[in-house]
Amino acid sequence: MGQLKTSAQAVQDALSAAGVAGQVTELPASTRTAAEAAAAVGCSVAQIAKSLIFQGASTGKPVLVIASGVNRVDEQAIAERIGEPVRMADPAFVRSATGFAIGGVPPCGHPEPINTLIDRDLYELETLWAAAGTPNAVFRLTPGELTQLTTGVVARVTG
């Protein structure tokens, strides 16, 4: 196995620091979208734990929503949970808040802790796959490990 790209190595380091056994893998195929990631690793789209960054409308703070790849996140459900309206963050804000570009945002390894909501539908699955810092890097984990990594709150994030 070759050396990981810097962004993917940062995710591997975060996994190790959190005591999660996941191994970051860089694939030849794109994992930028949930469908591409599922095809690349051979799992269902539901098993892809996609990391989406929203921005609080009044505080300007980032909110990380980790959702099942088949679910469409409802901004109103997020707003009700965190107590302020949110909007999808632009690419510059995503990179600033997470240290990663859209298409490779992992659930961990960010420069500062981010308020995190985890789609409760992910807890119906045994195995998940998440982005690992680049548009072709992923790692495998369980729902319990996802909670351990993020200290996120399990919530309804769909309409």
C-alpha cells in the first residue's frame, strides 16, 4: 500500500487518535458522490455516511450533518434541532471550517470541533463508509464508531 495523500493521512491520524480501527483506503475510482462511493466500495448507497456542512444563518457557525447516502437532508429539521435557520455552506466556508474540500469532507479530523448531527437512519445499518479527505479516499466504520469519532447527536435530519 502506498503512502496516503496528506488530507487522507490527516483522517487516518484522526481515526487512530480516537481509537477507531478504520483504515483509510484511496481508490482509483471517484468517491465524490454517495453513488460513486457505493459503486467503488461495493455497498449500498444507504451505507455511505455523507458529510454535509451547513452554516447557521445568525451565528455563522458550521454544522456538520452526517446523513445516509440515500437521504435528502431537510434544512428545516436541522434548524429545529439547533435553534437557528441554516443554509448549505459554500466551498470556501467548507474548507475553512473542516480543512477539506467538498467531495472529500470526512466526519472527523477537522481543525476545531464542529456541532454534529448524525442521521438516525445510519443506525439501522451494520457497516458504513465515509469520505476520508480526498475525492477518492474512504474508510469503513460502524455507527457506534461514527458517534465515537464525532461526539455527534443522533437526530432526524430528513423531512
